[in-house]
Amino acid sequence: MALEALHEDEQSARVRVISLGVLEWAVLAPIAWVASVVFLATGEDVMPSLLWPWAIGVPVGFGLAIWASSASRIERFKKLRGKRGEWVCNVLEGVGILRRMIAEPLKWAPALLGTALYWVLDMAAFYGALRAFGLHAGLGKVIIAYATGYAATRRSLPLGGAGITEFLMTYAL
């Protein structure tokens, strides 16, 4: 509602919120992908069920997002009537931020750096909490545990809420 007050319409506000989520994942997912690929390549003692989704899903997901968010595909979905067509167009327009970030990386550098700083500091707090309880996980394990827990937060689980991330990170660790 706050974005609606700042912008001209509800659709624009929806697209901006989706774009913010895409920006978050555009930074976090590649970091988790690198950690998972390194662990798989080195045979690290980490559950493969935590690593393979990152190793496969991130490049496939980014590729599909870039492919699906082309202007021509969005125009095709605009021809659909009703809420479903509107919803698909909003999602594709929000995901289209990836295309803009790739096309103009210097323009998006402050957003990417700010998001990266957020993730680094949030993971540092997570690491500090682990250390407070005597756990000494390495950087890669912290990244995988954090990203896996974040992937299942209230944003992706309709019945989730505050505290579910911490529970899922415990499992991931």
C-alpha cells in the first residue's frame, strides 16, 4: 500500500515488490551456487540434498527467468484476460529486472552492492549466533545453511512466519 501511495497504480507497485525479491535472489542465489558447486567438486561432507538444488536450480532458474521475461513474451501474456494473465505479466515484468541488471551493470551497482552488504551482514550475525553456541561452521556451510533456510521463509511458505527460517536453518546445519 505504501508503494501504491508513491506510484500511480497498483500494478506498478506489484512489479516493484517482485523486482525487489528478484534483486535479493540475484545476489544470494549465485553465492549459494558457488558454495554448492565447490562442495560437490571437493566431496565435502554436506548432505547432497542441500547441494544439488543449488547447483542445478540456480543456473536453470536464471536462464528461464531471462528467457521468460523478454518483452515479446510479456506482450503475449498481456493478451490473456483476467487475473491470471495480469498476475503472469506482473511476475514477468518483475523478473525482467535481471535483463536490465545485465544490460546496465554500472547503473545497478549500488543496488547490487547494497543487497550484497545486507546478505553479508545477516550471514555474519547468523555465524556469530552459531559461535555463541559453540558451533564452528565454515563459510561455505554458513552460506548453504542460510540460503536454504531463507529459501523456505514466509515468502515461499504460505503457512510460514517469523521463526520458521531459524528452524529450517537448524535442519540445514
